[in-house]
Amino acid sequence: MRILLAFAMGLCLFGLASCYSLTKEECAAADWRVIGESDGAAGYDPQSRFADHTKSCARIKVVPDQSQWNEGYKVGVLRYCTPMNGLARGEAGDAYYNVCPPDRSAGFLKGYGIGQNAHKARNRVSELRNDISSKRSQMDERYALLKQTKDEAEYRRIRAEIDDLDRQMRWSRDYLRDAEFDLQDAEREVQVFRQNPNAILLPSPY
């Protein structure tokens, strides 16, 4: 833990972006409208993002122009709040900070929800496949031990572990089959939405 903490502090001392939103040089030459527009286009939470800039620039006693930043942010967030970007952000598993204005929110959230479903479905399939692979490896290890042991009690113990792993793996395969059907549905929704963000999704044939 101490090593990790020291490493994190070391990164901050070198001024990496993970510690400060802006470098000292960027603060000194800042065009706050441009920075606000960039932040809006990235979908940052406005309050926390501006607070990060304030903290970053306090190092050289520069006070960010919040009025200029807000003007830029309002322009940039319109580029962020589109249906297709909502889909992309959802598929990437990105957080959404409720930044879209009312007239843009519905389209963005529709895409975001479809993207989120696909993201979760892909993760679920990946987790189950990894789980099955892990259990198969564990079974192989125990089969190797089974061939080597000459103790009857140890043999029965290993055999019981193999049977338990086999049972768990069969359950995981059943779950995987369902998850793959869910993923097919989610991928279908993504494709339909990409072709026409205003399309009404039809029931899945599966």
C-alpha cells in the first residue's frame, strides 16, 4: 500500500494529467472559451471540471474566467449531446453527468441506453467465457494431480473438486448461452440505431 501511495504521489509531482487538468503553461496562456468548449465536447461535469481548472491554475495564481469558460462549454456540449455520441459513450462504458440540455437529452439518452446495454452484454459474455476457461484449467490441474496421487482419501477429495468444477462449468455454459442471445439482441439494436437513430426498434426474432 505504501509503495502504491508513493508511486501515485510521484506521478503528481511530475505534473501528469491524472493530477491536474491543466499544466502551468496552459493556465498561463489559457483561452477559457476554447477550454470550455473542449470540456463541453468531452461531456465533463461542469462544476467538477471547472473546479479542477481552478485548482490547477492556483499553482501560478491564475484565476480561470468562469464566464468565458461557461460560454464555450455551452457550445461544446451541443457536439457531445448527439444520439450517435450517446451510443458511442454507452458502448465505451463512460459515465454520463446529466449535462445535455432538455432539447438534446432524449436523443442522447436513447443512444446512450442502447450503447450501455451492448457494453454490459459484451462484458457479461466475456466474463462467462473467462470463467469457463478458468474452470477448465483448474480441472486440468486436478486431473494431473489425480494421476499422481496414491492416497485414497486424497483421490476422493480431488475427484470431488473435479465434479464440483464440472458442475459449475455446466452452469456457466448455460448462462453463457443466454448471455450470447442477449448480446445478439443488443448488437441488433446497435446496428438498427446506427442506420437510423430515429428508428423504432422491432421485437427480436429470438
